[in-house]
Amino acid sequence: MFNNPLIERFRYSLMRPRQFGIYVGIYVTIAALMFLITLAAYSEANGVDIDGMCGSLFAQFATLQILVLWVWTSINVGSAIRDERRDKSYDFFKLLPLPPWKKAVGIVVGKNLVAYLLGGITFVLIVPSGLLASIPARVLGELIFLILSIGVVINLLALLASVAQRPSEHQRTTSPIVTVFLGFMLIGPFISIVASLIDTDKIKDFTIPFMAWETRGLVLIGAIALYLGVWAFKGVCRQFRIEQAPLFTAGGAIGFVCGALLILLGLFMPHVKDASAEAFCITFWGLALGLSTLVGVGAFRPFNSYIEELAAEPAAPRGLTGFTLKKSNLRVVFVTLILALVAGIPCGLVCGISFAQVSLWTFTLALFALFYALLFELVQVYRPVTPKIHILLIFIGLLHAILPLILAGVFDSSDFAVGSPLGYFGVLYDSTEREGNSMNWTWVLNLILCVITFAMIARRYRTALLKEGKKT
């Protein structure tokens, strides 16, 4: 591993005796204070309550591990590229003769050598305290797997956000004083929340139904985190290969959505016979369509990067609409939304909802999602000629989501609320409100908005294609 020059570079910087000694001193002080305070709290006249003390130490050490492997390491990784740009060494970093995956590993491991060493020591403290608190070794292994897997995905997402960030000459950085102040303000509540979640009795029997099985909850959450981590790692490598590339390729977006829908189906299927199955189904629709839209938008390429590809095709001016759907960003969103509908409609039928209602509701929700995706595409196609267009379109999107709710409050009628995706979901969840509400107009309005937005996009494509044709 240390053959990686990036790890070597960070090791020389972080492992200097004076600097390393500061980290170790702080860590030893925190661990000693935890032990002494807990020992004093569980001391009794007849001796020490070993079980209670070890259970408390287990929760505290697990909390400390989360702070180290989730918070500290992600801050280190997220600042790596920013520091390179600030020090004017990012061009040298890009020229390193390393494959993208080695650069990613070099940053994640190299920037966190001290954190991983202290995290290893914390695991050594967690295991005996957990065993003495009567926690089975299997549960301890599951907890360690969960902490490591979520730590990996958080670090990779932090690195992905850092690499994908557009460089700026005047990047704002948070003052260290503000960071320390916020840390002291939040660390107490954070420790209390995590300690209550890592209850020694609850985690022993924590299971989550998935498909037809009752799976171990910690393992399932860790496995889902690793799934996200694999795609985040692919995204980081893609950003290192192609600067300012989209988060997903078209195929990658479709593949990620397929896997995510399978996971959502696995979590949803055990509840199809519950009394609240309809609510679970509506939640599934919202998650599936929302995720499909976000991932599809994540695969959007800048307009200038593919307009030349569009113009190079001789069939472009003759069959603009079909050609645009085939080559443009919109094809990805159409495919991901269709996948969400393919998964969502059968779920509604299994839950006992009529086919007419399922079709109407899912179609309306898909139009909501499509309209917002079209607004994103409008930003892409008009930004080269109107750089501030995103401000107007964000305002339109917020107006579309909020204005119907305001009108519903002013006129005291939920008929207006269904014009907003938030209000529409609220009415869907409330069966009594749904019976007296006229919801059919919502899909008509959304369809009109989608047609108008698509016409504006097609017009921009036609103008740009004709302009490119004159150049050639």
C-alpha cells in the first residue's frame, strides 16, 4: 500500500513525531476521561457494577469511533482537493502517473493515516467492553462492519463532492474558530443520540425484513452502504479521468437505478399485507421516482459538450424531436422514470389498489418528476446564452411546489394543494381527504407544463444545431 506516492507524501506530513504526538495526546486524554468518569458513575458501596460500566463504555467508545471514522476522516478527505487547489499544486496532482483508483485510495488512506490508527485502537477498546457487557461476538462483528462500511461511503462521497466542485479563485473556507465552536456545541447532543441508538439490548435483536427473509439489520444497512460506496468510487475515478464530468454515465445511471429499485422493493415487499400497505406503497413511489429523477439529472452533460455531437449527425435537422430524445440528456431521465413506473405499478396492484387509481397516481407523480427534470435540462441548454437562467428556473420550481399550498391555505381547500407534489402526496396518504378531492386536473396541468418546457428545449436544440451547421 505504501508504494502509492500519495500515501507516502501524506505519511511524511502526518506522521511527524510532534504532530502525531498531539493527536495521540488528545485521544488518550479523551479515552482516559471516558473511563474515569464512567468508573466513578458506576461505583457503588459494594463495588463496581461491571456490566453497567462496560455497557456504558461500549456505547461511548462506539460513539468515539463514529466521530473518528465518519466525521474526522470525511473532513480530511473532503479538504484534500481544495487544499491542492489552494496551494496551486492541483495541476501537478493531475499529472501524477497513477490510475484514477490509486489516486482515490491515496487520498482516502493517506489523509487519514492517523485517524485509521486511532480508529484501530478504538476497536481494540470496543471489543472487550462489548464482550464484558454480554454482547455476542457476532453482534460486535456486525457493528464493526456497519461502522466501517458507512465510513467508507461517507469518505468516498466527501471526495466525490470535492473533486466535482468547480474550481474558484476565491473559495470560501470556514474559520477554524467557528469550526471548533460548532464542534463543542454539537458534540454533546451527538454523543447522547448515538449512545441511545447503540443500546446494548436493542442491537442484539435488531433485524430488518428484506424480501422473504428476516435479515440482520446492521449487516443489511452496511451492505446497502457498500453498494453506494461502489458507485461513489466509480464516480470518483470518473472525475479523475474526465474533469468536470457528470456524476453518472447514461449506462451507469440506469444500472444504479436498477439496483436501488431492487433494494427498495426488498424493503417494501414484506409490508404488502400490512394494514398500512397503501402508505408503504405511496412512500415507495415517492422514493423510486425521486431517486430516478435525481440520478437521471446526475447524468446530464453540459450543453456545449454534446451539441457538436448532435450537429455532426446529418439526420438532426430532419428529425429533431426523435433525434433529441435519442442523443440528449432527456433520454436518461425517460428511461429511469420508466424503470420506476415498472417497479411501482405492480406494487400498487399487489397492495390492493385498483389499476385505474394506480395508473392515474403514478402517472401524475411521474409528470411532477419529469417537469423538474425538464427544468434542469432548460438550465443546461440556456446557460451558454443566459448564465443566470438557473436563478429563474429555481424560482419557477419553488413556485410550482409552494404556490398551490399557499392557495389551499388562503381558500381553505385541499383542491388547490394537489397542484404541488407535497400537497399531492399529503392527499394520497389521507384516504378521507382523497375521496372528496378533485385530483384529475393535476396531471393535465403537469402535462401542459411538460409540453411547454419540452418545446422550449427543442427550440433551443434547433437553434443551436442550425448555428453549428452554418459554422461547418
